Amino acid sequence: MEIRRILAANIVKLRRAKGLSQEVLGWEARVSRRYMARIEGGQTSTGIDVIGRLAAVLEVEPAELLRAPPRRGRGR
């Protein structure tokens, strides 16, 4: 899975779990809503500083945003 897609999926999952809109997450992380939409859509790469700010708002370690989902084994 491409790293931008992994980042996007993790941000969306965590943002929704916290009940935040893209706009609120972007505001708190100092990222525009438009840029936030591009990140979540996997349409752009972003810098480590932005990843750090997003992780802080989402209350996770930055590495959590880049962690690939577990691979599924056969028969599952």
C-alpha cells in the first residue's frame, strides 16, 4: 500500500473516531481544509511537521499515522 494512502486512511479513521471534521482537524493542526482534503484523499504528500501537528491533535504518536494496517492471512 502506498504511504500516502496509508497516511490518508489512518487520519480519516482517527479523525472520525474523535468526531472531528476535516475543518476542525485542519484548524487545530494549522492546515487549511482544502489541504486537509488533499491529504485525506491521498492526493498529496506532506511534511513531517504537518504529520507531527496532525498526530498531536489526534493524540497519537506520529508513527501511528504511517503504520500500515495488518496484512490479512489466507482464509480470513
